Amino acid sequence: MVWLQPGFSLPSLFLHPTQLTDPCLAPSNLRWTPGMALQDVCKWQAPDTQETSPHLPQAGSWAVPRGWDPQAFLQTHGPRLAHGTTTLAFRFRHGVIAAADTRSSCGNYVECPASRKVIPVHQHLLGTTSGTSADCVTWYRVLQRELRLRALREGQLPSVAGAAKLLSVMMSRYRGLDLCVATALCGWDRSGPALFYVYSDGTCLQGNIFSVGSGSPYAYGVLDRGYRYDMSTQEAYALARRAVAHATRRDAYSGGSVDLFHVRESGWEYVSRHDAWVLYSELQKLPGPEKEWEEEATPDRAGEGREPSVGRAPEQSGLGHQS
């Protein structure tokens, strides 16, 4: 593209070379001497790209008015966002398991039934996403960029603890600005399998079991009963699927399918995706620990296997005397 100033005729660009060298033949507005560049001949000047465009908002126009509480301002003037999901992660001797449902909702509307809520960061690190989808994706991109830059400078990837601390410090600067990111970072570094929980207000916790989202209370009930650090890989897979499936059954904002990931010493692995409803139906057909215990136990009938309590005082039977 050639920029032409007003008054400069287009046919003058297609003059014969003799017209450029002969002052008598060249037009009055065009003189050429050896060593001149084409932009000098065309009298073209590059536009100043450093000036601010009048079509873009000026710097600081998005700032919250002085004297306002940013969080209260966004709650009254911004859209109300309903957060609903079920994500979990736990650490055991063979690595770290991460599982999540696939339903993305916006209030009462199911926006996507097959979204991906477990995002890989690098070969040995991935994280679950809970909160506002745009915030989660944006901050994971920022984390990926920062970890790659550190790997280039230091020659090795940072540890899981370092990545969690970095993410918490970066997000803590936006505390009170309605940023909603709750994630569980699952990875394997030089110290072995590691699991950290990071929230957008700067919280950073280390543990063995984390479940985040509106369905987390239902998932915790299953995890607390079946979790063991020395469990096998197949037992860990079954526990994660069962926890998410039960949560999707009771939580209205969770559903779709169950994604399962496994972080090993060699890197993370995408294990499977199962339909949550089909998985819950199959789990209902299997005998649970409570059903097996009820089948093995003998019925407790009145008077069987008990000592006669006739004539026993309340104090002796363990019931305190009340006046």
C-alpha cells in the first residue's frame, strides 16, 4: 500500500526513467536525485503509531470512581454470575488424580455440556478450574507463560509449590475486584506427587484431598470414606469417578460427563471420559460397603445375644438418674 498526499497525482508514479533524470521532462512537483529513496520521491511520511487512537478509551477510563468500594460497585453495576461445578483432586502413592464434570452453566442456563475443566499447564502439571470460566482460562494462560519464561531463564521447570505460590501472588493483586478463580494444582516434581489449592484472594494451601465447586460437599462425603494413600491405581480411578458421579446426581449445576486425569512421574495422562448419568446408574447396581455389611450381619432380634436387663437400675445400665 502506498500513501499519497493531497495534490500528488497517481500517474507520476509510472513515469519513464528519463523523465525522472531530466529536469525539463519531470513534473514540477517531482524532482529526483541519485540516492533518494522511494518514500522521498513519493513524499511519503510514516504515520505516528505512538499517538492514542480517538476510537479507543483513554487510559484509566475503566477505573472505578474514587470513593467507591470496587466489590460493591461491581455487584450493583455488573452482571450476576452463578458459579456451579464439581472438581476434585487427591494425592496417593502412584501420583495425583484429578477429576471434574463437564457442564458449564450461566445461571440456570446450561451453556456447554462437554467443556474441559482440567487444563494442562505443562507436561508434569495440570489444574482444575472452578469459578468464572473466562478468569480461569486467562490466568492459566498467564501461568503457562510465566512458567515457560522461568524455565528458559533457570534451565528447569519450577516446582509445584513454586507454581502455586506464583499464581497466588499474581491473583492477590486483584483482590476485591470480583475475580473468581479456585483451582487445584496437581503435579509431580523432584519431591514427588504434590497437590495445592489456590484461590483468587491469594490463598495457597497444600493437602492430600481437595474438592472445589458447588458439588464439593457431596464429593467430600465419598472421598472421606474411600480415600487411602496406599490405594492402587484402579481403586483411585473408581473413587474419583464415584465421587463426581454422586455430586452430579445431587448438584443441579454439575453434570454432563466425568473427566479423569492421572499425573505420574512420567507426566500427566488423560484416562477417560464417562457419561455421569450412565456411570451413576452402573454404580447403583454394584454392592456398596454398606450393603455388604448388612448382608453379612445377622438380624438383631429381641432377646438374642443379650443379657437380661430385668431389675437393672438406670445407673447400672448407663442411663443417668433424672429427677
